[in-house]
Amino acid sequence: MDINNIDVSLDDIMSLNGALAASLIDWDSGMTLGMRTNGNFDIELASAGNSEVLKAKMGTIKSVGANEKIKDILITLTNQIHIITMVEGQDELCLYVALDSSKSNLALARNKMNSVAKA
């Protein structure tokens, strides 16, 4: 992901059907580097919370001695799907999107997130 094209990348993610919000996060610090929302969704709070999810999973991977890296994390709620995708070549960065599960397609969303994370 070209860090200079944060706005373009987030707009691309927000073009997904059912997209509620998207952000680029420095997960180690919890800082949101860019964000988009389509309404009443606290993307800054969600981004900070998902940084904690990543920290916990990274700690678990380390504590069990797994030689693995996170590609993405999927969280399904009653009415929403949340995807956290690591940015390729930028280990401290991740992309996050929240989707309305009744309007979105999980396969297309994961494909878009992976595509943007590699671009």
C-alpha cells in the first residue's frame, strides 16, 4: 500500500456494498492515520479497539511460539462484519472496515481489502 494514497485506498474500500466505515491504523500505537465513515459510526473508537485485538493476537502468536504472521482477522457480529487486514510490507499498519452484513458480500470484501493492502 502506498502510504501517500491513503485517501484513494480508503475511498476504494468504502465503495464496497454495505461499507459503514474504514480506516488505516498504526496498530501498535492505536493511532488512526486515515478514516472514512458513512454515518453514525465511531471509527476512531473502533480503530483503537481493533488495535487492541491485534495486539492480543500478536501476543498469543508469540507466546505459543508460532512462526506465523496475521494476514487478516474477521469478526462477525449480529448485523455487521468487521475485517482487519495487515498492510503488506508495512508490519505496523492495518486496514479496517466495518460492513453491514445484510448488504455486503464477505468474499468480495476480503478480496478488496487484500487488494488494497497489497497495492
